[in-house]
Amino acid sequence: MNTILRASRVITGQHDLTDAWVHIDDDRILAVGQGDATLEPTEQIEGWLLPGFVDVHVHGGGGGSFSRGEVELAAGFHRQHGTTTMLASLVSEPIDDIIAQVQHLLPFVNNGMVAGIHLEGPFLAARRCGAHDPKLLISPDADTVERVVAAGQGSIKMVTIAPELPGALDAIRLFRDRGIIAALGHSDADGSLAGQAVDAGATQITHLFNGMRPLHHRETGLADVGLLDPRLLCELILDGYHLSHAATEIALRLLGERWIAITDAIAAAGLPDGRFKLGDLDVEAHAGVVRLVEGESLAGSTLTMDAAFRSIMRRFGRSALEAVQATATRPARSLGRSDVGVIAAGARANLLVWREDSLARVMVNGQWIA
């Protein structure tokens, strides 16, 4: 079915167009332009048109957890908040349980409900484990890494890894060779070791400043390397709790275009305050902040990507185009996807309507779902 949407503003991820239109045929975009369209518009959109958000680090939402296999619930919740492409993030568990979870997720990767799987654990450092059970953390020996990658059948798109663990640099090389993003995180590595990990093929930093050494004027760590190494893309959690305003500004000014917004959301997102599970650990959500019940560590977030998009513009004064690039275009590019995260000919018709500072409508594969 041919549809032409006209809007006063279309932010494509590459350009910010006024008085523009988007021509859709079935689930794909045929063309984008300004001024008069060849055909009469099917619908006049009230608000801006944006590409659907892309979240490469999300554990759950709406009461659903990817680790527990509640894929429709979690993915459906985030789709309602504009995330039309997402990786299903899993936390540290016994390796047999992780493999079972990966295999459960495979059909949902194949049908496109999720774009792939992110393993945040168990190859993490106990000293910076955060809300991961330190008893479940292991080193990435070659046999275990091969077993996990084989179980994924190509669905594992990213693995967070601490480079100081025995075997980590070899594992990073293997991930690089298999087309899997090696993201450095939950690590106490110094800057020298972090640099070696980047040389081995790591390309991303998991939630910058969190789960790593803080910035120090004489000691270095992942944060310094992430801020300064042009080969690295850095995740930022813009919920107002994981990062102070000043820390965020430091990151934005130094990183330029090397950052992406993530939610790191858990099942508590979208629900009232209460107790929840993150893996096997008990966590409590209160006033939008999630912490371990036993301990002080933050334990994911209740953030949604539409809130992050709004924050980029309102709290940090960045343009709508910059906000689209951080929430859609660059994370899609990190996954090697050119068919999502942009409004362009040949891309999937995953579109959002942004009206009066909030998300108004969501289109997935050419169909309005909200």
C-alpha cells in the first residue's frame, strides 16, 4: 500500500527538512523530499517525523524481562515508547542458563521483534560488578566463548567484557572476527590495558562512567580512554541519576559524534515503585531509580528512549537532529544497519511522530501501532 506522509518537519538522521514528505510502500520508504510530492499526500502529520529509536542496551520494561523470556511484553512496552529496533540485553547468569536464554530469544531475533542479543556478563570484573552477582562472573576462556557464540547462531550482536580478565584480549579478537561488538565495561582496567583492548578490536564503552574507574588526575581507566580514543563509541544513560549534568556535559563536549543514548532499562520501567528481579538479584525501584536491595549499586534504569530524546534537547540544549542521531542513527550504524535509524529511501518504515515535546504516534514496518 502506497502512503505519503507530509509534515512541517522531517528529521531524517542526516538532514532536518521543513515542509517535507515521506513516501512509503508497504514496510519500506520509497522516497523522501521537500516541497510538492509527485502524488497527493495520504496524511498530513501534526508534528515532526523522526526515525524509530534504536536501543542497543535494554534488559526489559513494562514488567517484562528478556532474561526471563518475556520478550513480547518487554519489546512491546519499548515500542510504545518509540524504540522500534532493540537488542535484548541479558545479565550475568550461570553459563548454561545464558545459553538457554539465548536459544529462547532466537525466534524473536529471526522474526525481527528484537534485532539481536547483548550479553552484559558474565565476563565482567568483580571489583566493578555493579548489579551483577559476583559469584556468577567468569573469565572468557576459549571453550566457553566458542560455546556461547555457537549457541547464538549469529544472533549475538554485542558482548560487554572486562579486558583485565584472563583470556579477554583473545575473546575480543574472536568477537571482532565474528562481527560481534566487543564493548568494554564493568571493569577496573587502567588506561594502558583498555588501549590494548581497543587495539584487539573493542569498539564500544558500556554505559560510560558507570561500572569503571572514575576519572582521576593521575590514574587512567576506561572512562579516559572512552573520552579520548576516536575508535570508541560510548553509551550514555541520560536518566539524571547515572550521570550528573556536569559529567554528561563533559562527555558530550569531548565525544562529539562518538556517543549514543541507551536506556539500560529493566522490567521496572513503566511500572509503579516496588521490588523486581534483575537476574537472580533483588532490586527496588523508587521514584524512577533502581538499586540493589542488598547494596547501594544502581541496577539498571526505568528510562525510556522518548524520555532520553527529550532530555538531550531540553536538559542539554542539543538540536533535534543531534538527538535523532544519538537515539537512532548512530546506534543503528554501530550495529551495521543502514535500514533503520534513518528516514531514507530503502529504509524500513519505522517512524515516530513527535508533537509538543512528547511522542504522539509510532509506526513499525509501515503500520501505526500507537
